[in-house]
Amino acid sequence: MPSELDLFVANPEYPATLRALAARGYIRRFRKGTILIHEGDLGDTLFILLSGRVKIYCMDEHAREITFGVFGAGEYVGEMALDGGPRSASVITLEPTVCAVVRRSDILAFIAQYPEFSFELLSKVIQRLRLATRDARNLAFIDVYGRLTRLLNELACPQPDGRRRIAERITHQEIASRVGCSREMVSRILKDLIQGAYLAIEERHIVLTGKLPQRW
């Protein structure tokens, strides 16, 4: 029976260079709620996700959390520490996850053989930096309701009946971490949107039944 790595390497949906790099790593399986990376630690490994989902986040001294992104199979995390510096954020698994873990020395050897991957890696870093810049701008210039509805619109997928459904079962606390507010504020806004028939909860999934109002 083929392993998760065999299936990943053979899957043409993923970039060829990423599949070739994953083949140089070793397999690690993690339970839900496992912290893969601790912010501030020194590290020299890259985690390529073969299956599962992880969350990248930071937490302050008051246990307030900000989420920078949720990533699944075909993505990788830990690239910011490949310069030998400390980890810039923490990473935790949201469900059972399988990774190909690649050491920095193997990545450097891979780039020497496939220099085009360095541009892919740079593009990924730039993309995530742009997202971080956008999120920082939103925190500064957009109110909580605006940030929340923007997130819901980004996550929602069109359905045959014309509505939009968020595939992941996202909790109020997870929403609060992503938009930078309290869980109580999220609960209050979602309750009002449900009462206004803009949202519905079906089997623990948020469904957007209509266009969300611009103001709350």
C-alpha cells in the first residue's frame, strides 16, 4: 500500500519541485493539537504538508492570539527560519496531520540542483508577507465587523442553491483570532446576522444565505 509520501509525490496537482523536495524528507505524523513550531525557537527544518491542516499564529503575554493563516496539503511552513534565525510564529495542527520534514542542509542541496525552486520559495515568502501586510492594514483601518465579513466572504464557497457555505467548521474563537477581536464580539455579530437571515448554521457549518450588509 503506498504511503502518504508516495501519493503526494505522484500527485500532479502539486508543483513538481515541491514533490521532489518532499521525497528528500522524512515522514512525521502528528495528532490534532500538536505544536510543530514554537515562536522564538531556533529551527532548520521545513514542514511540507502531505495531509491535514495547520494554523500559524502568535500569542502575547495575556494569551491573546492572532492567526496568520490556515494551510493544508500542498503547502509548507517553517520557511522563515531557514536563514538560521528564530521562528517568527508558532504552528499547531488543527487535525491529524502528516508532514515530510526536510532539513536545511537538504534544502540547500536541492536548490543547488534545482535553482528554480529558490524563486518558488521566494514567491511564497513574498505572498505571505503581502497577506501579513494586508492583515495589519485591516487591523488599523477596518472595524471589527468589516474584518469579520471580509473573512466570511473569503472562506465561503458557492453552492448549487445560490448560497455560500464555509467548508471548515470554524469556531467563534477561531474567527476572533483571525480578525483580531474578542470571541464575545464575534458571537454578538453572528447572532445578529443570523437573526437578520443573512447567515444560517447547518451541521456546524456557517452558510451565507444572502449578501452580508456593509454595516453592522
